[in-house]
Amino acid sequence: MQHHDSGLRLRRRLSASLAATLLVALSSQVARADESGISFWLPGLYGSLAATPGTPGWSVAAIYYHTSVNASGAAAASREFQVGRFSPTVNINLNLALSGQADLMFVAPTYTFATPVLGGQLSATLAGIYGRNSASLAGTLTAAAGPIVTTRTGFLEDALTSYGDLYPTLKLKWNSGVNNYMVYAAGDIPVGDYNPNRLANIGIGHGAIDAGAGYTYLNPATGTEFSGVGGLTYNFKNTDTQYQSGIDFHFDWGVSQFLSKQVLSDSSAMPISRSPTMSVNRPFSAAFVRA
């Protein structure tokens, strides 16, 4: 009996030790936000008619993108750390405000294959980006490292007009009556203008891969359409800052109602369909724990 009790206590101790080890291992997998608050995924990239097949051959899309963002407190302080102004190991009290504005032009040539692949329509896109990004940081930050206390009050700003990363995308689409389906895979080739010591960049400083699926309901008889596309992004480590953003989830959706249809003819007698619509498009994204 005594030998049995000793063995039971030993197994309990081993179980407790194993549980503690697993707890430490799991707790080390902390949630990681996107570095500098910038994700690979452009919110709202897919909206209405996202999964409907296109016309075989070459096409080019040009997208102008404008955004204006603001952050304060810890978010602004983390950006201050990244550009190398302070050591992230110091204790801080802060009152900071970060603001940024971007005006970017995306050019995305696409080739859509006429030959079916797995019963669907395959297309390949390579998008590039050029534009201007500006950022400013203002406020007061007090840093303490042991007995040394430093207070900094001021204003930092930076602006850059340059080129960004390359974004390849493969899409495979299927149509079945009013139902349209899509799967896609995309990536980030980090060749854009990037410097970790700048407040403003065009490139994001690291590679990424993204994959997902989408659905479009399109009823030509009623003119009703709605679409949804969701996906996950895996971010590679930024070798300049040694930071790796978390795994992101994003979901874009759109709803449209065709109000009328006019059929016109051009000089080559080819019909052109113009369909004014009312539409609503909304993006959603979130960051998850990095494994």
C-alpha cells in the first residue's frame, strides 16, 4: 500500500510539472498586433460581384486609395520605439498623438485564362503601388531607466513619395446559376521603399501570404446581388525590427441592387451593358494569436 501511495504521489507531481510546463509554453504565444498598425490586407478590397467570373484575356484595374488615421497613448509610443528613439525596456509615462495620411495608387494587371481549371475560371494578378505617405508624432513622453528620468516634448514628422511592395494573386471562380464561388491565394513580395527608422513608409517591411474564399449571389431577374469574402493572413518576420505580426482574419462584404439596364452599341456594333446600382460595401478585420 505504501509503495502504491508513493507511486501515486510521484505521478501527481509529474502531472503537475507537465501542466506547469504546458502553461508556460502556451502563455508564451502572445497576441501580436500588426506592426505599426498596418496590415497586408487592404480593407474593402473585395466588395460587390467579388466571386463572379470575368471575361477571358487581359484587363487592368487602377485603384486610388486614401486613408487618414490617428492613434494615441501606447500605440503612438510603440511607433516611437520602432523608429529607434527609445529603448522598449524603459518605463514610460506618455501623452502622445500619432497621425498619418496616405494617398496611394494601385495598378493591377490581370490575365484571365479561357481554358477551365478544375471546372472553374483561373486568373492571375500582379499589383503594384505608388504614392505618398505622411506621418507625425506629437506630445510629451517621460522615460525612466533606473535613477535616470528623461522628459521629451516635441513634434516629429515624416513624409515619403515612392513605390510599394508587389502583390501577386491567383483566383479560381465557379458559376452555378445565381450562385458564384471563389477561392484565392495572395502574397506580399517586400520590395517596396521601407526603412525602420522612418515614421512614414510605403512598403510594409516583411512578406506575407493570404488565402481565403468568397461567394456572390447574383440574380439577373431581380437585380439583387450580395457578396462576402473572408481570409487569413500569415505575416513573416520583419528582419529589420525582429517583429512578427500576428495572424489576421479579414472579411469584406457588399450588397447591391441593380436599378435599371441600358443596352448601347459602339462603333463595332458590340453591345455594352450599363447597369447603375445602389451598393453598400463593408470590411472587417481582426488579429489573432500567433502560433
